[in-house]
Amino acid sequence: MTTLQNGHQKKPLDIIIVGGGLVGSLEALLLAKRGHRVRLYEYREDIRRTPHVRGRSINLSLSVRGRKALQSVGLEQHMIRDHGIPMVGRYIHKFDGSTYVIPYDARTNQCIYSVGRNYLNSLLLKESEKYGNVEKYFNHKLINADLQKGSLTFLKTQNKETVDVNADLIIGADGAYSAVRKAMMKQPLFDYSQKYIEHGYMELCIPPGEDGEFQMPSTYLHIWPRGNFMLIALPNQDRTWTVTLFMPFAMFNEINTDEKVLAFFGKYFADAIPLIGKKKLVEDFLGGSALPLVSVKCRPYNVKDKALLIGDAAHAVVPFYGQGMNSGFEDCTILDELFQKHNDDIAKILAEFSDTRWKDVFAISDLAMYNYIEMRDLVTRPSYLLRKSIDDFLFWLIPDLWVPLYNSVSFTNMPYSECVRNRQWQNKIFQIIIIFVGLWTFGGILYLSVR
Amino acid sequence: MTTLQNGHQKKPLDIIIVGGGLVGSLEALLLAKRGHRVRLYEYREDIRRTPHVRGRSINLSLSVRGRKALQSVGLEQHMIRDHGIPMVGRYIHKFDGSTYVIPYDARTNQCIYSVGRNYLNSLLLKESEKYGNVEKYFNHKLINADLQKGSLTFLKTQNKETVDVNADLIIGADGAYSAVRKAMMKQPLFDYSQKYIEHGYMELCIPPGEDGEFQMPSTYLHIWPRGNFMLIALPNQDRTWTVTLFMPFAMFNEINTDEKVLAFFGKYFADAIPLIGKKKLVEDFLGGSALPLVSVKCRPYNVKDKALLIGDAAHAVVPFYGQGMNSGFEDCTILDELFQKHNDDIAKILAEFSDTRWKDVFAISDLAMYNYIEMRDLVTRPSYLLRKSIDDFLFWLIPDLWVPLYNSVSFTNMPYSECVRNRQWQNKIFQIIIIFVGLWTFGGILYLSVR
């Protein structure tokens, strides 16, 4: 018997988390804080000992939802102050080489932060060492699961032994290709969809300049929007930039020689070539391969009171709203609130999470799909810039009433589905404004012509 | 070397079909006819030796697409003449006990046929005995698949031995819960969705009358539409009716005692109780359980030139358009045409099937979802009946131009996606007609009032 965080005398729960990535290791902290026994199983080696694995994004953008979750385990200020690079807007590189800035929040200067995946993941794992009730098992691959019974079998990837384990609750935080979710698919009435977009991505790198400093203004997310494809760059602590090219697979496949790489970049991203360096560009491009982007939706997230999916395992999204990690961290916040609300009654917690969370993660999933079009294409259009400036003006004028979509998603904790409803309501007002402006103009012309 | 159907001298292909259901056994015939070696593996026992398994529909409706495929293996006339019961329209049982008929095709009296699953499946399997190049393996469960290499491992369910087999081409015709598709999900860029509707179904039975004859007019599909749920009945050769109740799971769960069953049927399907018999109704209802209905979409259907999904494995649909079997049989027809067109070049055949077939099966999948609302609710509404009679009139007037949706789906071989486009075009004309009628009426009233 233990005195839990909420003051109640209760038997601690025995909880297994599958997946020691960002969401899994944060969830371990929150559950440990509540006094439960947590065992964390991770397929890969301890990330604190591994160099970067190509294929997982190097850096991520941290915004308000993610910050709130980090705050609840006391790590927000550390991440932001010491290990996050603020990005206050989009820095657009036009086709003709000219640039302009679109601030995220001209009114109060809120920003998102570029953070390193490895650093943040390591920090969360290290933090768990402060708790006596967290055990971590790396190099453990889930090979069998009976979720109804709460029993799992892992294969130790180093010596090929298998281990059978049981728990009161199994949390699947094992990412977009989740093994726990695969087991859940055997449940009756499990809705599931996975959709690959026709675009792939490839990461490249801009090194520091000769002075050891950033080669571009560091407080922005840089975008080279080119209609059907785009290049983006996020700053890293070591003064490098992680550059990501998003483009249809068919186009990647065609660019298969040194000359073609240079011709392609020369035509579309001429200003990026000297930053990356010709030799490195060709090497990295031809040495890598374009990787797929998948969007996953499913329902329900639980198997009775025995198993639950969170993070990418429950709702992998395309990366264009910068909300993958943030929405996963928000899952942890919501779960923590439900543990409090239902006094650790797993059946109630899991049922409420599953019944309510889907509409918000479905909403951010759809928004992320849409935002790809905005980032790679719309940001260059006058109609977009006009709407953006009117949105910003109204936000300045009536900040409590008129929060633009990007701001509500990135700088508030408003449920994602409400952000979308908000935008729909704003669109209607907008249409009315346009009709009035149209009538007023028409009336003016009429008046002038008959006068 | 063999002289194939198309006259070419070619090495026959070695083809494995997984699944000996309706679609698998038909496909075996078509491939055998073309001279290829076919091995058919089925998880269950030979259906010719098994009594009915509760959970698979007893009877199905056969319409033009299915008939065309049966014709190509010489079995259409036999099925229709001797073993199909024509259904010329919907026979609606209203809440108040009164009835009315909605013909499917008042113009030329085309009909769909109620056929028995077991009989048709047995017939197709028996037919394959006429070919020396079809081998059948029952009680073989697929437990492992390397689709890239075209190799499969089966478990013999009777003696637990495993068998490894290889083929030039693997065709997955193993139904909505396909094991071949499960293996295909490991391929990169495989889009997949499974969606369960909130309604389940339960099969009941109306026996023959004391005179040994049908207790209801036999040439109709009977429907008891009740808004959010419905009962339907299809006739069988033995003068019984297979009655299916479609209803939300939540409602099924509430009806859990003799009294509740009788009260529910007494309230909503009073005229069906004496037909089924009180005792049998209660026994069957409480002895059975509601089964789920799943809709599956995926893309692509092939793995290079090695594996292909057809039928429910590729596109399980909800049963409300009566097109599950028909669309699966149409897959076989299309494949046969592609074998002819591409002269047995598997790579080309599979690529074209995969690139073109999805838009039609996605269309019928959506139509089937929609038709549930039509069957259980819209058919009772005046607006539906008005539209239906205008549709029928225009079809009678200009049969080449105006084919109503149900008719194009059930009585033509027009691609499903074109049936949908057709309907959209008709809807536009309809709106224009309504506006004109509205203006004319308004003008008439105006004229009369100022006269």
C-alpha cells in the first residue's frame, strides 16, 4: 500500500508501457509520479547510447500542448530555456531567391521551439531514474500479446531469449507501426485506417558557417515552397540545420545522378546549394532514400480495462502541422487528468479516453494533411497573405474572440476539434464580410456613376 | 508447353489461390480454362461436406455482373433456371401491417436472383473436377507468406503438419479477414482501412407453410424498414426464407429475455411472428448473437508480379446493395479479360488491375453504405417514392439516356464509378426540373391572382 499523489491509500497499479520513445518515456514519468509501478519496454537500444538512426526526424517543433505536458514533470523550462531554439515565424524562400517572413503570432510574439529528438528522449529517460518505481528494458521486441489478459511476450534481441510478462494495464506507445496496435486489430469492431501520402521525405543537413554560427537567421522555420513539393529547415543546437525535402516519390526516383541532383537544386533551391555544400548535397541525396509518410486513424484506443494506445500508435499524423509529438504529449496530459478524475479506476479512465479523444486527434490528423498544401503552395499566394493579415488584425483587435487557426492549435490548449469549429465559424463571418465589402464597393461605384 | 485458350504456345503458369469460397473457386475455373496449373487452398473443410456455418449468409442475390462471370464458365443458365429464385422488386412491410411493392425494373421486368451460398460454392468446386489442372487442398490454413518471393506456408489443420509451397502467382481470395492481405500490409505504401458499422446482423428463418409452400409471395425481397433498423427476407429453394435482422448492437444487447424478444417483434414486426413461429423465434434469437459488418478498402491490390487480392479480401463491402459476390465475380471477369489482353504477362495484368479496379470497388463500397439508409428508412418516404416513380418514367421514356442508379448497378455491366457519375448528373437535371416546376407553379399562381 502506498500513499498516491492524490492522497488516497491505494494499491499501486502494475503498468507496462511498450515503447520508450518520446511519448512512452513521458507517460512513464507521469505514472511513476502517481505512485504506480512502471515497466518500460523498448525494441531499440537505449537512445542515450545510440547515434542518430536515419529515418526518424532529427528535430521536432515543441508548442504549447507539448510544453504543458513537460511542465507537469518539471522539464519545460529546462527544455525551452537551455535546449530549444525559438522559431517566431515562417521564413519563406521564394523561387526568385527573395525572402519574406510570416510571423506566427505578430500580436504577442509567441513562438514554437525546435528541439532535438535524441536530447529530449534522453532527458525523459534520465529523469525516470529519479523514481524508484520505473524499470526500463531496452532491446526487447514485442512478439506476442494477449491484450484481453494483459500478458505480453518479448524477445530479447541480444540473446534471443523470450520473456513472458503480465500487468494490470498495458500502454502501447510504440509508434506509427505499433506492435500493440497490431494485436488490437484482432479485436472485434476495431476501426482502422492507414493512408500513405504520395510524397516521401529525405533529410539533408546545412552545417555551421566558417564562424561556427548558423548560416541563416535561426529564429525561423525556413520554407522553400514550390507548389507540389517543398524544402524546409529547422535549426539545431549545434548550429546545423536539418533540411527536409518533401516531394512525390516519382520525382525522387527520377533524380538519380550527380548532375540531376545539382540541376534540380540549381533550378528550385539555388540559394540552398552553397549552404549545404555541393559535394555533401550530392552524397547525402544519392546515399539516402525517400521515406514514406503515413497517417493512421483507429478506434477504440482501449481493450476493456487492460490495454490502451497513445501517441503515434493511436494516431500517427503527417508532420506538416508540427503536432505529432505535441498531440502525443497531450494524450499524456489528458490521461493524467483522467487518472486524477477517476481515482485510478482503469476501466473508467480508458473508456473515457477512448470515447472522447478520437474526435480531437482525427481533427489534427485532417488539419496536418491540409497544412501540407498550405506550406508547400498556399503561403505564396496573395489570397493567403491577405487572409492571414486580416486574421492577424482581428486577432489584435479582439484577441479573445478571434484566434486564428494556427494560433489556437499551436499556442492554446483548446481541443483540436474546437479549433476546427472555430475556423469554420470564422470562415462564415469572412464570407459575410466579403459580401458586404462587395456590396459597398458596388454601391460606391453606382453612386459615383449616377452623381 | 501447352496450347492456351488464346491459341498461343506458352508455358502454363503455376498459380495458387488462397480461399475456396465463391470468388476463389470461380477464379480457379477461369484460370484452369486458360490452361494454367491451379492449386486452391482452403482453410475450412470442403463445403460439400459441411452443414451451414452460422455467421456466413445463407443466401445471396445474384445480378448481372455475377451472371456474366458464371456465363463465362458455362454455369449461368443452370444457376438461374434451376437454382435461383427470381426477385422482381422490394416487398415492403409497413409498420401498420400493410404492404406495397417497389419493382426493381418496371420497364423490362429484370430481376435479381436469390441463390444459396452452399449450393453455388459446391457447384463451382464440382465443376473444377472437369479440369485436370486444378488441385484442391482443404483444411489448409495459411500461417506464413513471403509474397515478394511467392512462397507460402500452410498448416494442415487436421494433423498439424506444415507445408511450404511456391508459385508464379498467388491470388488471395480469402475473404474479408484475408490472411494474404494481412501479409500484404507489411508492404510499404499499402493503404488500408477497415470500418465496422454500428449495426450487427442476425439470421432467423421462416419455414415452409403446412402445404409445403412459401408463406409469403416468393418473387420479392421482403423488407420491414423501421428507420434505424430493419428486417429482410430472401427466399430459399426449400421454400424457407432466410430472415436477417440488421440493428445497432446496443439494441441487440437489450433484448435478452423471451418476453423482450416477443415484445420487440410484436411491436415492430408483428406480421413476421406467426411466420417464424413464436417458439422458434425466441430460441433462435436468444441462441444466436449479433455479428459485425465490416467494410474494407485497400490499395494497391498486388505485390509486383507475385501476388494479388480479389473479392472480399480486396474490398469487403456491407451487404446492402447485394453486390458483395457480384463485385467479386466481376473481379474474375476483369482479370480474365486482362489475361487475354496482356497475353498472360502477369506483371502487366496485376498492375493494370490494381491501377484501375480500385475506383469502381470504392464506389460500390460507398453505395452499399448509402443503400442501408435507403433500405431501412428512405423507402418509406414519399419523397423517395416520388423520385423513384419519376426515375422509372424517364427510364421508360428514354431508356438509353436515363438509367436509374439501382438499375445500372444491378442490371448492367457499367463500371460502378460510372453508375455513380451517372446518378450525379441525373441529380443535377433533377434540381433544374424542380426549379422549373417551382417557377411554373409560382407563375401560375401569380397569373391566377392578378387575372
